[in-house]
Amino acid sequence: LASFVQALDPAVLHIRRGCRCTDLQRDERARLWEVHTSTNEVVLAKNVIFASGGFTANAAIMRRRGLSGVVPHFYNEHNSGILEEVAERLRLRASSQALPHAAWWCEAVGIAGEHAPNQAVLFLNGGSMMVVDRAGRRVYNEKYEYARRGRVCFEKRGLLLITDGANLNEHIGGSPGPDNIHIPARRYTNAFVRARSAAELAAELVARGVAEPAFAREFPRQLQQFNEMASKGIDPQFGRGRDAERETSFRGEASAPLLSAIDGTDLYACVLRPSALDTCCGPALDERNRCIDGASGRAMPGLFAIGNCAASLTNGVYLAPGIPIISGMIGALRATNTIVFSEEETSNHI
């Protein structure tokens, strides 16, 4: 980024760092935007492009949007939701994205009874693990992509990851890298509850208040059923292992089997909390990434938004890793073409 900024011609484009937008007002008479900054400046501009993250760092907006209790993964203090506040005051048309499509989802590891901050779970590597609800019932295919698992985690709340010592040491607590589950288990040893039997684990989780009393009855049965499925290599309940290419993470099937038995004499459990990679439900946009006036339904002159601060290009559907980046790239192209070219020329470039 530093090299890119240095290569820019200051006469053409000047980038200021550490200068946040704190407010935006419209001067209709001059047909200009007044951009108020954190350095107490007011910059007059014909065109303004909001290009930022969402509002994961703004607890008030998170609560208002129904996202309270969601752990921000990329906790960036700049994701304060200034565009969200501007949109309310200017009465811009709101995005039609409702929960759970308001965020890009994953999971976060919780210490049983507490929580390990920002410990995102992107890949549940290894075959010896399962995810159950507070009553001890298995809830999904643990090899689903993280966005899908995270959404279920948001909708159900209080899910528990169950694994064994061998899987924890090899696949979860291994050395950092793209293959890792992104839980530094050796740093957060208290993130997991350890037990020598299903009954002992159930008693401990119930005592800590993270499992219901029914867990003691249901979990041992679920564990036995899981291990029987693993011995046969099939999962009739959720089809784990049926779509190997989609379900395997970066390790391959040989080094991380999709379905293998859990050692019931060396059990570990931790709480999974819903986590947002970022929010993606800002103001609605037209085909040129212009914000839309809520009253007239027309594009606001010179007001653009790209990235997670605006409505998602895919309506919050996480088609594949990189969707937010692609949305930002496409939005930047549309916005700049609209500013640089005439109406007719813009149509040829979008």
C-alpha cells in the first residue's frame, strides 16, 4: 500500500491516511458534498465514494440490526458504520438484506463459560470431531463451508465442538498456517473442557451452564452413533463425506479424513459462537453503485458506496471466498467509470 501511494501523482490524486470521515452533509445550492473529517476539516467534493468495511466495531448498530452477541472477526476500529449513520439522516433507501444475510459468517471459539476473542474457525480439519447443540444433538455437516456453518451457529446459538486429543493436537492445535483451524489451542488451553468419558464431559458442560440437562442423556448416544457411522464411512444423517471436494479443507482427504471415530476416553469440547467476518447490509445501490434516495427512489447525485459498507452484490449469499473483494472491485470500477465518463460512455464501460 505504501508503494502504491508513493507512486501516485499528488497533482492527480492525494491520499491522506489517518483521516476518517466523521460526517457527510449535502449542500444542494452548491451541489456539493461536505465531508467532515476527524482532523476537523471540511472537504467540498462533487463526488464521494464510501469504500470501507461494515459496522462490526459499532456495538449500538450491531444491536439495532439484531447482531448482538456476534463476535467480530476482523475487529477494525474503522468499521464504525459512519455510512449507516449518514444513510439514516439522509433517508437513503435501506438494503433489503435481512438477517441472516446481513453479515459474512464464520464461527468463533468460546472458552466454556467465557470467550476467546477473535478466534475465528474457518476450517474444521480432521475427521474426529462433531458439533452438537446444548441438548447434545448433532446439528449439521461439520465439513460445510464456514459461511454456512457460521450462519447455523448464529441461528441456533450455543453450539459445542466435540473432538478428541489426537485430532486436537494434529489438526486443531498444530503450527500456524493455511491448514490450521485458526484456533491456537496451545495458547488457549483453557478454551477446551477435557474429560475421560462422555458422561464426565456432559456433567462438566452442564455444570458450567453451557449445556442443558438433556445433554447428559443425549450426547453419549450421539457419540456412539457418530462412531458407528465413522466405522462404516457413511453419514446418513447429514451426508458428511458425500461431496469430498466441497467438504475437504486445505489439507486433503488423506491427511484429514472427512469422517473418523472420536476417542471417547480423551474428549475435548469448546463453545462455538457466531462470528461475522464483516457486515454487508448498508444502503441500497443502483447498477452504478450510487446510493438511492429513499423518498424519490432515484440515485443520489455523486454519492457512491463500495465494499462491505454497502448492500452486498450477491444479497449476502457467500458464493465463494473472495466475494467481498470481488464486490469491492466491481463497485470501484462502476463508480469511477460513472464519475469519469459521460452517461453514454459509462453505459459502454459498465
